[in-house]
Amino acid sequence: MRSPAGGPGRFTILNPASARLAAIALFAVLPGCAPDRPDTQAGGIVDDAGRLHDATGSRERIISLIPGVTETLVAIGASDRLVARTEYDDQPELETLPVLSALLQPSVEALTRLVPDLVIMWPSGGDGGAVGEQLDRVGIGWYGAAIQTMADFERNARNFGQLLGLERQADSVIAAVRADLAGARAAWSDRAPVEIFHVVQLDPPMTAGPGTFLDSVFVAGGAVNVFGDIEGNWPRISLEEAVRRDPEYVIVPVAGYGTPSIRPGYRDPSLDRLAASPGWAALSAVAAGRVVSVDASLFGRPGPRMGEAARYLAYRLHGAARP
């Protein structure tokens, strides 16, 4: 198993005021990884913390502290079971729910007041382990989800479906994501893929390694990860090595920016920032203006919108139809 090198707060941000949002958007870059174990045992389901959950129990009051998981729960039809949301969950179905903060170190007292029968949270990183112990002491069930790959997403989505009696809906969401990724691939299939450097963090530089959910998005969107041969899910790299590998495009996640259309005279907002930095300016892609800003939320959450991210990448890299 490989653990990512990053931690909370280490994410690409061109606007410093957005740093906190990006840290949560790319929640998968926390220490820890999904264990190599089956997700089911006799009479129950095993989560990524190794905890066994009764698949026959009723779960009607749920709190998700992972935005990507929240998107999955909404997609499978469980929005009416959520009793709170985080400040990063902006789905219309959830807008009237109370808002929780401090996702990595949540207040157990605040969680307890909401009387949940299931809390879904990252099992490690921050104070995840300590919070889990406190929830155990007060009798609140919690599920540890460490989603870093496509396989992790599918396994956990299927687990959520079984735990909530929404198996058919979960299977439909998984199938839809697969179909969306295949559709993105078809949009550029008559062109050659291009080499990209996806900047997870600017200083020190960090990127996405092979096998992550982002790597799956890249492949579907017509991109080849120029760092796809190095070890680690979220490795730190040197700018000198990036210059040596000479990617055709630099991809920059930006919190709160969205995924813009390209209009006449369009100049990517990340380009000037990178061009003004001597180290980054040495990249030929930056010198040539081949910089692509993407929505940090869309590209940072392993969930139902991964196909949408791939389609946007195909649009920006290959001129495929605007998703």
C-alpha cells in the first residue's frame, strides 16, 4: 500500500484566501490508504478502518464529513437521511441543513447533539483516530472511508448502497460514472493524448501519482500523466524534474473558480501567476501559455462527477465539445 505525502492544507491555490477550501476539496491527500481486505464479511461490511458494520441495520440520520462522500450519498438518493452538511457541500438538496465545520477535527459534542446513527469520516489524518474513539465511547457508529482510487470509490459507493438499502441506486451511480468516463474518452479518440503536469500543490510542488482517481480522470480526458512512473499517490517533486520531463500542459486546480469556457481573447488566470515565478516560468508549457485552470472541487473529489472532470479536460486539451 502507498500513502500520499501530503496533508491538510497542502494544495494548489492561486488565491490564498481559498486555501482552506482546497484542502478539503482534495480530501484524499490525507495520510492513510484503503486496506487490502474484502469489503464484506459474514453478516456485515468492512470499512477502510477495518470496522465491521451490520448490513441489516437501519441508518436514517447520517453525517458525512467528506465532501466527495456527501456527493455520492446525494447521488444514490440518501440526501433525505443527511442531518447536517459541511460548509463545502453546496448541493441544493442540503441547503437547509445545519452546517458543520472543522472537518478534520470535528467537535464530538456538536456531532452528538445531532443524534446521528452513522458518521462517515476519514479514518486517519488530523484527529480521525481520536474522534473515532470518542464516538465509540458515546455510542455513535462511524464509518471510515479512505477513497483515493477509482476502485476505492466504487467499493465504498457499493458499501453505502448496502448499508442504506440503496443497492440498485449505488450500482446505477457506479455504472453512470463508468459511462461518463467512457464518453469522455470517445470525445478525443481521434487525437493523440497529451502529456500533463497536474499541480496538486505549488510550494513545494506536489502532483498526482499513478493509480489515483485523478490518474483515471486524466486517462479518460486524453491526458498522460508526465509523472505517472514515480512512486506514491501524491508525491512531492522538484521543478527541475518537471522542466526535464517537459509536459505539454500544466493543469492547476483553483478553488472557487469553476471550469471556464474558452472565449476569444481568453487568458487562463493561472498563467500570469506561474509566468511571474522564475522556477515555474522555466517550464516550456508556461512559456507557451499552455496552462489550464480547473475547478479544485470538481477535480479534487473522487465521486459521481469524475466523468464530468474528464469531459472538461478533453474540452480544454483537445477541443472536444464543451461538457
